[in-house]
Amino acid sequence: MELAGLSCATAIAKAYPPTSMSRSPATVLVICGPGNNGGDGLVCARHLKLFGYQPTIYYPKRPNKPLFNALVTQCQKMDIPFLGEMPPEPMLIDELYDLVVDAIFGFSFKGDVREPFRTILSILNGVTVPIASIDIPSGSGSKEVGSGVLPCLEVGT
């Protein structure tokens, strides 16, 4: 996860340098899922902060496992804020953030997208800011037509 998260942050910084964003520091919404992809997102957020971005994390389904708890603690100690709820409208995300990191589901995701992730993906499909997806666009492995995120950048881990 450490190498994957660092690699993702490095690819994002190369594709979307903080100095090219409309805000200073550049604001990033990192949306993390409950599995390893979400862990990659937490690590990515830490490195983005070190690279000069201002990340905010939305982590709605946190697994109660020591590794993930430690990753959350590391982010908190770096003063990376966690949202209690997802901004309900794409326009709000566009107004508040320069970039979104999709760290919800990875390569191994199978089946249907359930709540709260169905709503999250629906909101993300309406944003106009760039979306960087870790591994693959979340929801693209779903059986539901049109449920996947449409990323501007895919970062394989």
C-alpha cells in the first residue's frame, strides 16, 4: 500500500501539478473505499499533502482492522481532514476541490455497487473537475450499465 499510494500521488502530481490548479494550495477530495484500494487512497492523501496539495478524505465504510486504523491515524496526525458526509451535489465538489481521487474500488471488485457507493458514484459522474482513479474507475466492474466513474487519469498499482 505504501508504494502504491506513493506511486499514485507521484502520477497525480505529474499529471496535475499543484501550481497548475486554480487554488493555492490545490484542494483534493480523496474518496476511499473499504478495501485495499481505500488504503492506497489514504497513503496517496498523505503523500499529496507532502507534495503541496491540501487533501480532504471521505471514508464512509472504514474497516475495523489495525492496518486501516493506523493509516487513518497517520492522516489525522498530518492534519488531513475527514468529511463526515459526501458533498451531495457535483457542483459543490467542483466549487470546493481542484481534483478528486477515486480510491473506492479496485481491480478485484465484483458484483453490484451498493449504498453508499452507488450514490457516491452517481455524484462523481456529474463533476467537471478531473478524477484520478486508482487501479480502475470505480464501478466499472459492476453489472450495472453506466455505474462506473469516468476518470481523467487511471493510475495502476
